Amino acid sequence: MLLIHCPYCDETLPELEFAYAGEAHIARPADPSKLSDEEWRDFLFIRTNPKGVHFERWRHINGCGRFFNAVRETVGDKFLSTYEAGEPRPDVATLTGEAK
Amino acid sequence: MTSYRLPNRGRVDHARPVKFTVDGKSYQGLAGDTLASALLANGVHLMGRSFKYHRPRGVVSAGSDEPNALFGTRRGPGRFEPNTRATLQELRAGLEATSQNRWPSLAFDMGAINDNLGSLFSAGFYYKTFMWPRAFWDRVYEPVIRNAAGLGVSPTEHDADTYASRFAHTDVLIVGSGPAGLAAALAAGRAGASVMLVDENAEPGGTLLSEPSVVIDGKPAWDWLAQALAELAGLPNVTVMTRTTAIGYYHQNLVGLCQRLTDHLDTPPEGAPRERMWKVRAKEVVLAQGALEKPLVFDGNDRPGVILAGAAQTYLHRYGVKVGDRPAIVTAHDSAWYAAFDLAEAGAKPAVIVDVRASVDPALTDRARALGIETLTGRTVTGTSGRLRVKSLRVNRMENGKAGAPRDVACDAVLMCGGWTPCLHLFSHTQGKLAWNEAAQCYLPGTKTEAVQIAGAGRGLWGIAAALEDGAKAGALAAKDAGSEAEAPAFTVSADRIGSGVTLRELPTDRDPGKAKAFIDFQNDVTAKDIRLAVREGMRSIEHVKRYTTNGMATDQGKMSNVNGLMIAADALGKAPPQVGLTTFRPPYSPTTFGAFAGYHKDATFEVTRKTPIDPWAEANGAVFEPVALWRRAWYFPKPGEDMHAAVSRECRGARASVGIFDASTLGKIEVVGPDAVTFMERMYTNPWAKLGVGRCRYGLLLGEDGFIRDDGVIGRLAEDRFHVTTTTGGAARVLNMMEDYLQTEWPDLQVWLTSTTEQWATIALQGPNARLLLAPFVPDVDLSAEAFPHMAVIETTVAGFPARLFRVSFTGELGFEINVPARHGRALWETLFEAGKAYDITPYGTEAMHVMRAEKGYIIVGQDTDGTLTPDDANLNWAIGKAKPDFVGKRSLTRPDMVAKGRKQLVGLLTDDPKVVLEEGAQIVADPSQPRPMTMLGHVTSSYWSDALGRSIAMAVVVDGRDRDGETLHVPMPDGSIPAKVVKGTVFLDPENSRLSA
Amino acid sequence: MTHFSFAQVIKGALTGQKNWTAQWPDREPKASYDVVIVGAGGHGLGAAYYLAKEHGITNVAVIDKGWLGGGNTGRNTTIIRSNYLYDESARLYDHALDLWENLSQDLNYNVMYSKRGVMMLAHNVHDVQSFQRHVHSNRLNGVDNQWLSAAEAKAFCPPLDLNPKARYPVMGAALQRRAGTARHDAVAWGYARGAAARGVDIIQNCPVTAIRRGPDGRVTGVETAKGFIAAKKVAVSAAGHTSVVMETAGVRLPLESYPLQALVSEPIKPIFPCVAMSNSVHAYISQSDKGELVIGSGTDQYVSYSQRGGLPLIEHTLAAICEIFPIFRRMRMLRKWGGIVDVTPDRSAILGKTPVPGLYVNCGWGTGGFKATPGAAHVLAHTVAKDEPHPINAPFTLERFTTGRLIDEAAAAAVAH
Amino acid sequence: MNAMTPTIAAGATVTELAPTTRIVLRLADPGGVGIALGVPLSERIGSRATNGARSALCLGPDEWLIEAPETEAATLGAMIADLAARTAISAVEVSDREITWRIEGPAVLELLAAGCPRNLAGMPVGEGARTIFDSVQIVLTREAEDRFHLTVWRSFAPHVRAILDLALRELASGL
């Protein structure tokens, strides 16, 4: 059971309060009708699934209710950072630097 | 039977005898005994039979690493469990134990025939045979193999006990209460950090309990222990828990602890759970689990009476039991010498101390001589004799690396010690790396992945002094890291028993190694030659060797066998042990009761059962219920003598003839409020909302982004900026989460908010031609006439004096209303309407009648008529799509090639040629029932009922290009013949002109 | 390589087991191969076996980052069944089932395929509807699957609790008698031995770091810890790690990898005669030939390559098992383990060609990979040999995620794979 | 056995409270809104502001749970309506959606630890949070060192209560 820091509550809380919500920074296209079938497929289905640093979304569903973003290393399941929805991707190098 | 109990020795209560039975025979032990120590005190070593060869086995250990001494244990009805370790099971009054894996008796076991055939059952033998003739596998070989499987027998009754679960948070969790753990607890506890100190045993102290002769801070070990425990007990920030096994080490210092609460009690208190699963989140963890003693690997090392030297020492000091009068000692480590000395001082007459090492510390040999014990160094051991109890030991000289002339030494027990392995199971649960230490010839903790310290023997440190010092340091460091200033206390130790040893493979023998039975994994009967065979057959990785031989897969989790297996595999491969690897330890540290994991989730509290405010009325009025998602809903209301069919038909008739009343409270409700409410609705749902007037409702259709139908429901506009959205019963939470997702992450600019009101409202549906007549008197402020309050209208008013949201909607095709009142008034309103309704012969109906009536009217149920692969067009719901809208969730997917291709399955009506035949839901549909299999299936029946209103059966189905098949006869092949049925394009079977609906 | 037979076992007994030789040699890679298969699990080794046996392609290497059979092949609950809803799935898994039936004899290696029957429990009206749909569809597809009443289910599986007051009462079950279990390690070992005997090189502990492509975009080989290995064709069958390997060839997949946990109890005498699955309470259980209750749990909610897995999941699974089989509440869990399963959006596999010439992929099996092993391996070999899919795997393309022609068993009937 | 014995011996009691008026208030910028509602809106999640019998618990960055005695329902309603006319807000009454128990006694933390994974010892008196008990979402507020209020949706209440009762029996057993 992970410990997750909610950037809105600014508290580190048990995973049981949170729901995983898939890869982060996959924005819904402003005008989907302009997308080719391949582009639309990429939006719908193609995921990075990295063995390493993963940008992902969680929802503090049994807490403040907010969706937020997280950077997690998928081999050791260590969180490098969490940040509010809408914020840009943090720089991984800095994060892993901090993580060391 | 002579007693092996030593008066005035041990920590057992000599004044409190305890009676127990094994295989029906009564024995007597003492309070404080384990089942194993009590049997040893009675001179019983034979405590089990091995898995494969059914060899007679004695107890080898004194802890949770015991592979042999396993019993079925029982405490009255509903309280039996197999494979209980006699070394952990504390004696309690009336304990009933049964031996396992033997027939007819433990002393005489027919299964032992396998032992003579042992050479047939070498590692992996079953992969190599039982293949011919093929049919024999199913009918002969496998049944035989399966019947031979297993140790104890399964419980057969429902468990009479309950189990508990508890979360806890602490600064420092210390696992193991030996010297290292105690010192850590003292250091961290004195520093004021919150501390949990847990130990698997009944009593804290670890090694100290087996080495009373050590002197700490000028006090005998046991006095010091008492004082340390007293100090810890006095610290409010320290909790000491015994009988508590740390079973698993999970992410971010979450450690699972299983606490055994009642198995040791003569009579457990009322309401006490049998076990409690703790989920402890610790800032810092200190692992002080000590080391595990390894057996020596030689022919006959499994004979009853052969026991680990450290275990013998524990039985002597903790339980006042000597394992034999004339023990022989075989060792590769100094520690066993001390066991011999202690036994000698206790009155036993050790026959010999055989040390496989050529040279041994003279202090040891001198002491042995002083005690009159013969010592043989640089020898090997090549066999034992005795059927159910060891009689003699075969010792050989070593001549230039080979076993030379043998000699038999008579004995009644053999104490063996193959050195010690640091106990790092929990550490490896964290995926922490283990590092091979060439000098110590063992694995030690390497890279850490968690905030954890390993202290004492776990780091390969030997002796009480070293353990105390190391534990104190670890405890202080942990407390510091957890935020309390701490310093490591110092201890002065004398009469410590520091020692060293060597790690070996199987001992050299002068016999045919191919015939030798030198056991590594006692329970699974894995021998040294099995390991070497596996390597010869190409098993290069230790994981392969383990899986091929089953070494380390017994109930001791490889505690006793892994390292010996590794050393021999490495030798066979000619590699260094680290190149061969080490099998990963997996939770739990020792076997853990299912019930403890399940905790409170048993019977009524297994899972949430949601009930509506009206549910008690339904129960009181004889409803039969069905589970729908987490809810239970009234399915139908049978009258005496009615079956489901009769009840449902009557309920439908009642509603269509006059008026029916239905509890719709489980429908999901979401309040969408804010200036941008309309914009939000336009984007989420397929339908247009801008033009929907306040006080009006509309059927809403929700897709996934993949274009498939996810949910639907009637949505009412209460104000310009306020919608009352309803969802399916099962979909409520999912839909709200989906809406929040889009709102928060895609359209954060919208000023609109979502609130679940599912449980704020109780929802009562009145359906039927007399619904208005019944309801009107209770709604003083609203003109309910068709003109003033038509179908799909909504208003906030009062009903029977309760504040209400009144909808004119219908899911039955009848004139209908849905009344939402605050939940607390739900039952009162229901009873009020039901009373008044009696004048109209009102009929309460359940979900089944609701399903029938909606099907008669052609309304779909998402999840039954759609299944996550249907588009709006497939389901005839194109009318619900706002054509003019530039976008809505799922719109883009609807133009993907396959979504617009021919050959999609479309929802149609299906009428059997024989109106009396009701199709089976899920039945498949074909064009030609006589075609060979595999048949080409065109679709399946999604809904099918007997329609009382139509006097015939009706069905809905999804059929390939269904709408083009209007009037076509298709076939539904059933096991007992095929049923012809005609496709009808529309699914509306009743009142297509909506005259009833809009009456 | 020693042929396995009862006679040899006797001989072994008499000669101190001197007669057995290595089941497969541990090879160093050659400079080039006709086919390189990435991933030495049952699927990859099986594909090599069938390439050699049925297509005469023996210049083949199977490369694995660890020891063979060390991935999901050795980390599952060994359940084998084919009673899937859709024609595509039913054909694929039934093809596998046909091969399972003769696999021991074919490989001269006893994989202990045990036709003990797999029973799926229905706990509510929706389950009943969806399982009936399966039964009908299977019947017309010629796939063995039958409906049992609650009483019949109890008769078939005595430990089942029929208490009507239960939170999840048993309302019936779908039974595939021909389904069952097999000895998972033996499948990998048997294929490895069979492939090696036909000249296939098995290269262990040799991570593939990249797939190389030529100027024409065609596959040229793989970079590994032991250097570059040239290959005319490369097939990736690396389960949870497939995304990572394929990415190096510029192929992005609709895959996510999740930790899946399973566990066994202490061994007991035979009590559980079949395999039972319950999708409503998320648990499945059988009893191994060793006597352990083998219990499948679910996947953690987040993407991960760690094999740790969380405690809450195990708590839920065992609560569910004890709810349906209350007599097991006092049994003890002996060992749990984790695997990494790769899951596609429609929970069906991707098996076939890729946009890259000469590169083939077999992935996305989720929790259904073991049961498919012989079938998947067989059609993968065909696809690689012929450079075109076998009719059975033709629907399991990558393109379906563009066109929308998904094979969504789970959406269709919430049936766990 | 007598249902009361365990709860007393257990060192904790569970008592259902009478209904109160509850409003879920959602808005982007709480600045100045407090005055209009007669209770300030604290902006830190978990903190609660009170004024007389009226309280506002901040549950999310834009979410407050307003509680008031039913006698104040009308005035509160009017204030909200007035506010809604001037500001973009969402105010939804949920008085009947959930029920509240008072859970108190020296063993209150142990009792709640039977199902709540949060470290409640760290929750300051006068604050609260939405969290989880067993599988059920709840709102907890700490009213005193040894007293909490647990609010749970109506249909989930029996499940939570059943587990609390099991835990009370367990605590009463002394083990």
C-alpha cells in the first residue's frame, strides 16, 4: 500500500484514499473531428508504459476529491513528485537528483 | 515412559500441569510448554511423516522454521486447523492434536513404501513418465498422484472464530525481541520515539531465553531481561507485542503483523478475535530477526532424534527438557559445543562431539574433556541407525579429503549444527539486495529500498554483546531518523559465547552417494543428490533448481533448506554461490491464517449491502430481493402460493390496469450546478441541452470516449443553472467520477460543480392509468393535468407535506410520476401513498416487473441490452444525438471505420413464431440452424419476457444488420431444438402511439 | 538428450540417476539467426519449437533477460480454459486446448495437463445472463461449456457454500469440463527441451536492449547485453516488458503493465476437485497436485514493473475465497508472488505483424496468457514463418485499435480472463 | 449478550446524532463569502470554521460542508440564495444524504483504527477530513481529544456500524 502526497491537501496519505487514473499529460484534443483515425487511436489507447519514470494521474477520491499528477518510478514504485492538475511536467533529472 | 523433564529448569511452570492428547493418547505437559517441548518431555521425538517418502520424522527445530513436527490441532467444533507447527503451538488445556500424512498410524505408515521406491521418485521424475498410455494420465496416474498429495487434512466446518484488523502508525517498528531488538527498543524508547517491538514467540527475549549463563551489566541474562522488559513496560511510548509475526514488508514501510490472540488460551474471553492483522506504517523499521541454524547434510540426518543443536539448547533452557540422555553432537560451528556443555551440566551424558573442522578452539576441547565428553575433530558423519528413533551415529575419519574407516557411536539423540544463516526474509520482501559475504559464507543485507536498519545476527554479527551493541545503535539511529534525539546505550557483557563456524555442502561419505539420503529439505524429501541431478539436467539457475526439486517450497518456506541447497547447487555448477543466486523470499514470513487476512470481512460484513429507506417495508411485505451492484433491490412481491412468474405477471397487470408503486431510490442522482451547467451537459451527453426549458426533462445518453454506450437516465432542468441528473443504479459512482475527470482535467475553466444526491432523495415511482388520481390530492400546489404537467415535466413542490421534486416520467409506458423526497421521509410517503392507493387496488412491484414493462415499451437497460460494445446507432438511439453539436464525449469515435461499417450488431425486437415460447436471455441467433458447427452467429437475445399485456412472449436482441432484416425469420438453436423467431425493426411492442404515456 | 520413458526412470533408479543429460544446453549467441525470439517464456519457447518442428526453421535463438520460464509462465495460477464469448477468442483458446490435450506426448515431457474442469460461479442475475450467453455461444461454436444449477455446482465442487443468505449466493455456474490446469514450469521446460533438441539456441540472462532496423526500415537484429545479434526476423513475446522492447523499434503499443498477485496455501489432502472462478467477488481457486490451494488475486490499480503487490488486494481475495468456501478460513497462506501482466484496452491479445517489416509481436495477454500458451506459440510460429497471420490470430491485429473492431470480452460480460 | 456491555467495557461508545442541515457549498473564490453565510470559509483543507452552531468544514480546494441546526435552515437558505444571486456557486442540500455518529471514549482511536488507515492521532481537535473506513467513504471531525464525529452516507451506515460493533466487542474482550 503506497503512501501518496496529495498536492491539494499537502498531506501524505495512504493509497486507500486514492484512485489511480492512468497516464498523465494526455490532453483531450480541442477539436477531435480534426484528428485522423490514427491520431485519435493514439489519444485513446497508446500509452508510454515505461519501465522507469512514469507521469500519471491519481484522484484523491476519498479525500479532497481532486485529480492530480504524479511522477513515479515504476520499478520500485517510489514517487518522485506529485503536483496539481494543469501544471507542466517537472524536470525528471532534477527529481531523480533530489530522490538520490 | 521415562520423563525427560528436568526439575527446576526452564521457564515453564512446574506447578501447573496441562493435559493434552495426540492421536487420542493423553499426555501431560506444563504451562509454558509448546506441543513439541511437552512431547519431548515425554520422550517422544517422532512427530511427523515426510511428504514424499513418508519417512518417520522428529522435531528438528524450536521455532517457526520447523519442517517436520506438524499436527492437526483442534478446539471443539469449527476449530480445527492442519499443519500446525508443534514448535509454535503453546500447550493449552484439552488441546487435541492429530499426526498427519500417515496411515494407519504415525508409527506404522503404509505410505513408507515410497521410501523403498525412493530411487524411482528422484527430482522431476513425474515430468518424465506417466505419459503412456495417454488415457491413463486422467484416469490412473493423476488421481494417484493427487491422492498422495498434501500433509494434513482440510477443515470441514465453518470457522467458529472471528478475526480482527487494525491500522497503526509508529515512529519505530522493531521486529524481533532478542538482544538486538531489546537494545533497539531501549534506545528508541528512552529517546521518546513511539516504538512497537514485536516477536513471533510467546515470550520476548530471543536468544537470551536459551543462554541464561550470559551476564549483562553484571546481571544474569534472565534478570537483565526482566529488568529491560520492566523498563519498556514503563515507557508509555513503547508497545511490546508477543505471538506477533511480521508476515510481510510492503511499500513505504507498511509492515503486516499477524497477532495470535487466543490459540494459547484455555478459554478465550467473550468476543475475542482469534487473530488480528496489524497494518503498521512505521517511519523507521529495525529488523532484528537473528539467524537461523542450518542442518548438516549427511545420510540419515532426518532420523527422529536428530535435532538442531540450538533447538536442543532452547528445549533445555526454556522448557527444562533434555532431548536425550546420551546425545551425540555433530557440528561445523562452535555453538553446538555449548549446547553439549549445557546438556552435560544438566545431567545428560553426551556420547561424543564430532566437529567436521580439523581444528577447533582448544578452549572448547578442554572444556569437553573436563566434562568427560569424547571429542572427534576433522571427522565426517556418514549415517545413522534406528527406525523410529536414532540409535547410533556413524563417524568416519577423513583421509586425504575422503571418508575413511567408519565407527558407530551409540546415542539416543543427535545434535547437529551446520552453521547459521542471517534471517533476511523481510528485508528481501522490500526488494532490498542481498550481498554474498565470502568470509562469513552467507548473504548479508546490501542495498536498501526502504527506511530500515538491520541489527545483530541479521548482519552476521555473532554473540550477545555484539547484538546488544548493534541493536542499540540501530534503535538510536532509527529514533533519530524518525525525529527524536537519541543515543545508543552501552552494555557490558561477560560469559558471552562468541563463536565461529564453516559453511559446507553435504558431508563426504564412504558410501555410494547415489544411494545416500542426505536431506536438505526435510518436509519435501529433497536430498543432496536431487540437487546435483537437477544441475546435471541443465537447471542452471537456483530458481530452476528450486522448482525442479521443490527444495525450499515446503511450509518452512526454505528457512532450513535454501542455503544448503544453494551451496550444493553452486558446487555442482562449479560456480560461486552468488553466481547461482538466491531464491527470493516471499510473504508471508511464516504461514498465516486466511481468516486473519479477511479480518472483519466475514458473513454480513463481507461486503457493503446498500438498502433504500423503503427496503424495510419491502422486507416486511415479503419481497424477494436481488443484488444490483452494491444494492439489494426488491425483485418481486410474491403472494402466498405465487411463483416468480405469477407474481411478476400480477404486478405488471396491476400497474397497467390501475396503478403500481415502485421503489426507484437506487437510481444514481447527480446535481449539476453553475453558470456553465448547460455547456458542461452539452459536452458530456450526446443530447442537446441548451433548448431544454426549466421544468422539463430529457432522456440523456452518455458515451465513453470510445463511442460506446456507458450510461443513460432522465435529466431534469430545475433552473437555468441547475440540472437533476439521474444515472443507472450501477453506474452512479462511475458516471460521477467520469464527469469529475473531464471537469477537473479537461475543462477546468467551466464554472460548474457536481454533487451526488443519490442518497439525499428517496424516489417513489407511481405508474399506471390511475397514478394521477392517486397522487393529485397529495400535491396541492401543482395542477397535474396532462396539459399543465405533461410527460417529461419536473417541478419542486410538496407531496403529502414533504418537500419534493416531482417528475412526470415513465419507464413503463404508463402515465407515471417519480416523487423524490428527502430520504428520511421516504418510507412515510410510501406508506401514505400505499394506504391511499388501496382505493385503486395499488400494486407494489419489483425490478422484474419493471424490466418486463420497460421491455414491452421498448426501453433499453444499459448493461443488459447494451454491453459496452454498442454505439447509439447500434441501439437505435441516434435520435438522442445532438446532430448540430460540434463535439461531445465519444463523438469522434463514432466515425471510426468499424463504427460505420456494415455488419454491426443492431438492437431489434424478436417475436417467436410460437407466442408461448419465451426465449432464453443470452441465447444465440443464427440464420440457418442446420449448419455445422462452428455456426455463424448473428447475435444474441438481450432481454426476453412473457408479456402479460400482449399475451405473448417478447424479446430484444442484437443482430448483425438487424434493422435490414425487418420481418426476416431467424433461428435460436437450443440444446433441445431450434426456435424460429421473426425480427421486428422497432423494439416498441406496446402503445407505439404513446396514448397511455401521455394520458 | 535422454528420451523420457518409464524404462529410463527405472534405469535411473538402478544407476543412481547417471543416465540423465541436460534438458537444454545453455548457449552463447551466434552472430546471426534467421529468427530471434525475445522472451523465453512458454509463448516464446513454444514458438521456437513450432518453427523448428512444423516450418523447418531451426536457425533460431530465444533470448531472455533472465532464466527461462522465469516470467509469467512461472508466476500464474495455471488455469486453462477456452469458454470465451466471442468467436475470435473461443477459436484461439480452443486451438490452445486442442494442443494442450496432446502436449505431454508431443513434447515427451509430462506437463500434467489436468482436465479437472473449470467452473465459473454466477452470483446475480447479470452473471446468470452473461454466463448463459457464453454457454449458448460456446455450444454453437463447438466449445465445451455447460450450465449447472447451484445444486449441480455444489455436487461438482463440495467445498462450495450454498447458503442463500450469503452476500453473494451461488445462482448457478458455467462449467467447462475439458478445461483445467497444467504444471506451469514443465511447459517452459518441455518446450525448451523440445526446441533445443531441434537446434534452437536458448540464451538466458541476456537482456535485449534494442531492436535494430535497416535503412529500408526492416528489422536487422537485436542489441543485447552480449552484443549485437543479427536476425532476418524478430518476434517479441516479452509479456509485461513488451512495450519497453518494442519502443526501441519505434513501435508504440496500447499496453499497460500491472502487477498481478497469486498465492498458495499450505498443502492439504485432496479436497478441491476442480477450478472455481468467481468474477463478482474477484477470486479463483484450485488445488495443485502437491495439495496446495492455488488462489488468484487481482492486479494492483497502478502501472508497475515491481513484483511486490499490495496487502489490501490479498486481504480482499482471501476474504472472497472464505466467503464462497468458508471451510478454508482456518487454512494458512504459505506463499504469495507477483507477476507483471500486460493489458490492452480490450483485454485481448495482440498477436501478429507490426508496421515494421520482419518484426512480429505477441503481447497483451493480461491474465490469460498461460492458458493460451500452445495456441499462441503455434500461430505465432506460423505468422513468423509465413510472414502472414494464421486465420486464428488474424483478428488480433494492432489495427483494430484504429478501426474500433475490438474484441472486448470484459466489456461484453465482465468475465475475468 | 447485552449490546451495551461491550461498548462500556470497550472504552468507547457510538451514538447517532439528530439530523442537522447540511449544505455542500462549491465555489472558486471564498474571499468575502463567509460574511454572507454567517460563518467564515477557511481555505485550508481539513480546517473548520465555526460561528455559534454553524460550521463550515473545508473538504476540498473549492468545497465546504456547511452545517447548521435545522432551526437555522431557513435563514441559511435565504443567505445562500442571496449569495447565489451575486456569485457563481453551487449549493446543494445533503441533510438527508448522510447520518452522523458521535464516537467517544478513551479507546476511540483504537476503535477507528479498525477501519481507517489515516493516522488520526495527528488530527487536531476542531479539524476534520474526508477519508475512508473499511471500503466506505466517510467524513471525520475531531470534536475533542477522545471524541470524533463520523458522517457516512445513509445506505453505507449499517456496514460501517456492523464493523464498529465487532471492534467494540473486540476491545471489550481485553485482547
